[in-house]
Amino acid sequence: MKSEIDKFRIISESSLRFLYASIAFHEALSDESKVKFLNRNPDYWRLFEASMLSNVFLSVRRLYENKHDSFNVQKLISVFIQNIDDFSLESVKRRKIANGALSSIQAEKYIEGKYEPNEDDFKNMAKYIRERSKRMKGVYTNVASKVYAHAIHFSHSEVLKPNQSLNLYEIEKALLSIWHVYEQVWQLYENGRRPELCEPSYQYKNEVIESVIAQIA
């Protein structure tokens, strides 16, 4: 189960980091001084933008596309439900002891008052994502499949054309919901903490944006 949760983190976090890098680049285009800097090496920055957007859309496709043999976040939540015993307080206690974090006596005390989830907790997480991702499965996965996943040779204009009617901030809302659910799952698994589904955020957003802006000085 830990490997599945770790995979969940890698996919959800990397998708957000690619997205925020793309957002930083697009916001820089509204600043004339930054545009002048970008124009010193336009081919590099076109490649940067195409690379970031490709990874964003490939992540969207992977997280949302519902095919028999594909990974997607709703299937992963079903896996959590099927293995709900791994989230029991006894399992939390055993892991704390096994990894040396706590003694058996400490671990027994640690789980007092902690939360043991039921299927409804995970179903609520799935619903939380669906409500914030209504256009991802369809509009955005179609772009990902038709343009990015199957493209072998393409020009920059072909890459950018399908994105003009799409909204990076709509993608952000969807991906943040997945990241937020990852955090709840991790806390349940590691610490027996009750899920709290609220307005999501990514704590390293500014770090990613600033790292891109620092290159456009």
C-alpha cells in the first residue's frame, strides 16, 4: 500500500509543479520587460513552454482517462477501499513499531483517539475530486490523447493551438483536489488522522513559480 501512496504523491505533485511552471511562464508574458528577456532566446522558451504543457496534459490524461488498462485516480481510490484494513489503527500501530518510530507501548498510546476510516471516507474523497474536475475527463483528456500522447513530430504552433480555449486555472483546481486527497490519504495511513476535505492548496506553489521567474530577470 505504501508504494501505491508514494506513486500517488509523485504523480499528483509532479503534475502541479509542471502546471505552476507553465502558469509562471504565461504570467511573465504580460510583463513587457520579461517579454524582452524571453525574446533573447525565443526557441528555448518555446521549447520550455511546450515541454511543461506536454507534461501537464500527459498527467491529466493519466489521472483522469478511464480505460480498462490505465491508471487513474478514481481506480486508485477503489484500491484504497479494497485494502481498507491497511488504514486500520492496528496497522498504523504496527507500522510505527516496525519502522522504529515508536516502542510498542508508545504506539499503543499513540493510536488512542486516532481515526479509523470506513468506505464512506474514501467515497467522499472520490466525490470531492469529481466535483472539482468536471471537465477533465473529456475536454482535457481528449486534448492530451489527440495532441500530446500520440504526437511524434509537431511544431510549436500545433502544440499551442488546442490550448487557447482551455484554462490553466481550471486544471489547477482539479489537480489541487487530487493533491489534497493525497494528503488526507497519507495522514490516514501514517498517523490515523481524520480526513478534512476543505479548500485545497499546494504549499510549494510560490517556490515553483519564483524559480521560473528567477530565470526571466
